[in-house]
Amino acid sequence: MAEARPETLETAGGAGPLRRMPTQKRSRERVERMLDCATQLISENGSDALRMSELAEKAGVSIGSLYQYFPDKAAIILTLAERYNAMGRDCIRDELAGVESIEDLPEAFAGLIDIYYAMFLAEPVMRDIWSGTQADAALREIDLADSRSNAAMLEETILRLQPGADRAEVADTAFLIINLGEATMRLAISLKREEGDRMVSAFKRMVLRELARVTGA
């Protein structure tokens, strides 16, 4: 794994879940190794089975060193989840930024779904990390806040292109689309590829119909 920039260890809000931020290269590399090993363990056994002692052993660090940076398992899952959430936010922001008319929105959003699905296929551990966030009330709130942030980008795009649209309806629709999209991706990668592809295609058709309805396009 390439050396991470310090900011990759932070959450969207600026303050990361780490107990302390590594400043030296060696410390950053150690934290990256911990996260890399955590990803491997979650991929193999699921987030519920992740144990701090096993992670420390796999990463080749003392349990005290692990706790220096991560106070508990939730902090590890949050750090990993936020990295994938950041990838999703960047993807949504980049694709929607170039949409210049309401007529272009369906095609752009359909392309966004394909890109997002490809991202999940490339990182199937995202499903297990998400499961870990759902097991903790505080992490669920953070995950929900990320969904609201993504929905706000879709809402703002629709209102920018169609300022006469009903703002409350657009907000509710955007929030629902984003939440259903995230759930669809996690479902799709848990199925055999052919069935997963069908689920994503069905979601895409549903979303495009709803976008056409709410925008009047």
C-alpha cells in the first residue's frame, strides 16, 4: 500500500476517529498497516468477528500500540467506512458537477450508478464494513449523515437545473434515492454477479422514472 497522506486518516468532519494522529512517516505507515490488516480480516471473516488482539498480531504491533491510535473496534470500522464514503462523495460530486441541463441529468445519474457499482465490485469488503457500522448506534448516525450529504448534492443539482421544482419533494426524493442506491449496491455485491447486475439495472430504471417525475423532464 502506498504511503497515505495524513488527511486520509481523517473523517469528513475534519476530526478523525483516531485517538492520536500519526505525524511521522513511520507512525503513518504503522497505522496504514493496521488498517490494511483490518480490511483483510473483515474481508475474510466479517466485521463482527474482528478482534483487536487478532488485528494487533496480524499487523505485527503490540496491543498497546494499536490502542494508542484506535480506542476500540468501532474506531477502526469508522475509519475504513469513512474512506469508502469519501470515495463515494467524490464520485457523486464529480459526476453531477458537469451536468448542465435537466435533460442531461438522467444520463449522468445512470452513469453515476454504473461507476458506483464498479467501485463496490472492486471493493467487496465495503459490504462487511457497512454491516459493522449498522451494529453500532453512533456509527449508524455517522453513516446516515453521509447519506444526507450525498443526497444534498443531488438535491442541489436538481434545484440548480430546475429552480421551479418543489424543494421539499426534491429533498425527500434525493434522500430516498441515495439511501436506496447504497442499499442496492450492498445487496448486489452479496449476490452472484448476474443477479447483482439485474438488481442494479432494476434500481436504475426506478430511479430514472422518479427523477423524470420530480423534475418534470
